[in-house]
Amino acid sequence: MAHAVLKRAWNWVCGEHGGMMDEYVTMAGFWIFSTVVVLVAAGLIWGALSGDLKAMVSDLTNLF
């Protein structure tokens, strides 16, 4: 009984053709993107709070 369940689970995993790798790549891409967004936002907020308008404009210019 347990052997049949394990075999069916193994066949299901093998039938995915690397679906788990897609999940890992997507997750890594999400974390990289969100980290960049947070760092840029933190830089802009820091520039705004310090009153350094030139630094904010420089950040946006370098970003785009």
C-alpha cells in the first residue's frame, strides 16, 4: 500500500518536468526585485528626509 502511494507520488513529481525549479527561479526573481524596490524606496525616503533634493533627482536619473 505504502509502496503504491510512494510510486504514484514519484511519478507525479517526475511528470512535472522541473516544475519545482520554475518555482525556485520565480521565487528568487521575486526576492531580487523586491529587494531592489525596497533599497530604491529607502534611498528616496532618506533623500527626502534629509532635504537633499539633488540626491533624490540623481537616484531617479540613475534608475531610469
